[in-house]
Amino acid sequence: MDEQSADKFINATHWPRTMAASALGVLALFLLVLTISELKSFRFIGSGVAATNTITVSGEGEVFAVPDTATFSVTVQEKAKQVKDAQDVATKKTNDIITYLKSQNIDEKDIQTTDYNVYPQYDYTNTACSQNYCPPGKQVLSGFEVSQTLTVKVRDAKKAGDLLSGVGSRGATTVSGLSFTIDDQDKLEAEARDKAITKAKEKAEVLAQSLGVRIVRVVGFSEGGNGGPIYYAKTMAYGMGGGGMDSAIAPSPEIPTGQNKITSNVSVTYEIR
């Protein structure tokens, strides 16, 4: 075999081996990429495997805070023969109350009309009976009652007493629904949750030591809780008799705010080995 024929023979036998090696290289690269992709689909290695040995513990956290926000409702009611007359008087008194609240640094966004109604008023008369028969009474329209209710949010709870007295002296018929809340409730709820989780973790560590096992990871979590009891003011409603208070401003009532309790109850499940 001459030199040229030998080169052709070598090239002919080398080409299939080269192709096979290239194919194997591409397959290996594909499998590597697929493996990396699968690993990235998990938050960490082993997270996709369901835990078989677990313990579940609970914890409760409590936070107490003095309320800093008060909310109450003010209602003005007026009666007249005509709707317009009742509306005019009710509107004037309501506007006076709003003007007073704004003068006490209550923001307009914290004063909201939550109810407005116009009711017809009727008188009932009985017809005289005759020959053992009493005809039904008659219903006669006597006028109209206009009612408007404002809900007021006070961002300084200490001012609540003065404001209750002030709106009463400006024609409010009823003041009701006084309650105290905390403006930044989320922060306190987070604090209560952290305390609850810490207690649950401490329980889990003690339990694991007693069982002779170790904690691996958290595999379950749930939370429940509420804002706790709200301590309202002693006097919940003030009836103003429809005509407001005396011309002199009445003494401001003492409004104890008490404390609000925010609670969080958590349940945590740990994998153990």
C-alpha cells in the first residue's frame, strides 16, 4: 500500500471514532445541564423529599400597648314639616361640628360621613267606634326627620374627652361607638409573632433533647391570633337630648384608654433525625 492509500485508510477509520466521541460529548453536556436545572428547581438539596419524622410545637406571644388612636361617631337628628327645613338645620349643625373638629387639628381625611337618612314621620289617629265596629286608625304625615352621622378618627387619644364635650356643645344629638386602637398595629403583631416563634423553637429544642434526636429544618408553619381585648371608655354613648348641651361647654369627661393586648399563636413543625 502506497503512502497516499494509507492516509486515505487512516482518515476513513478515524472519522467514525471522531463522530462518536463528539456525540458522547454533546450527550454528557446535555445531561449536565439537565442535572443543574433540576437542582435549581429545589430551594436546597433534599427539600423536595417529604419529611417522615417530625415534631410539632406551639408558641404564644403577647404584646401590650397603650392605644394612641380613638374613634367615635357623632349623629345629628332634626325634625321639621318639610324635608328642606330639617336638612337645613341638620346641615348647619353638622358643618359647625366639622369646623370645630378641624380647628382641633383633626384632618379632613379623618372625618367621614358614614350615614345619611331622611325618614317620614307619621301621626296615628283612631276613628271613633260605632255599633261594635272600630275602623282602623289613620296614618297622617306629620313631617320628616333628617339624620347624619360622622365617624371621627382622633390620632391623639388623649384629646378624646375634650372632643366629645366639644361636639356635644355644637348640636350633636348622639355621640357613640367610642373605641381605642393602635395606629401601627402591624409592628406590634410582628413583635408578638417573633415572641411566639421563639417560644415554639425553645419547646422544640427541649423536646428534641428529651427524645434523643436533632432538629433538621422547619417543614410546616401556621399562625393564628387576634388583637386581644380592647378596653373601651367607661361611657360608650352620650345622648344630647336632640337640642345639644347648654350654651356653656360641659366639662370634658375622663376617658381612660387602658391597654390593648396583641396576641399571636403559632404552630411549627420540625423534621427530626
